[in-house]
Amino acid sequence: MLQRLLSALTTQKGVEQVLMVDDRGRLMASVGQTGTVPDVERMVLMTSTAFEATQNLGLGELYEIWEESETRTMIDIVTPYRIVMLHGKGGKLARWRHSVDVNRKSLATTPEM
């Protein structure tokens, strides 16, 4: 079921890969183009750096991270124990975010395989 939910997120324009990790940085599930390896290390580094910055600067809670360059990345803290990353080229990050919001409850509660 988790694979199906992540696959649904790849229907958004530009999304090429979706992955979910737990609070320890362990890969729970991933979908993407055949032959691509999920970039878990990059996701964990970006998320831990953002958490550290928000704590050190007293900025409050971290809910999501957006990165726009040649490629786009959106990391969403679905729950403190589940973090999802959408990655690709083109598309609109706001639509990516909306697709995660629509599926948030299911993403938060679906057991991993």
C-alpha cells in the first residue's frame, strides 16, 4: 500500500522519484525510474541540517524543505517518524506539496513493507 501511495505522487508533473524514510534515516519505501538508486544520504543530510538550523536559531518547527535548481526537491515531514522526499525536474512545487497534503493521513499511517 505504501508503494502505491508513493507511486500516486509520481503522477505530478516533474516528479521522477519519491522516497520515504523513518526518523533514523532508514529507507521505508521508494518509487522512481528503473535503474535509479534513491538518494537517501542527500535527503538525510538536507533534513538534519535544516533541523539543526531551526533549533539553533530558534525558528520553531520544521515542516518542509524546498530546493529549486536545475532539479527540484521537496522534503515533507509527514510525522516525526516519517519523512517523504519528491525529486525531479520541472513541475510546480506547490502542486507537489498539495499532492502530499491530500495523502498525508494515509502516508502517516500506512505500514511499511
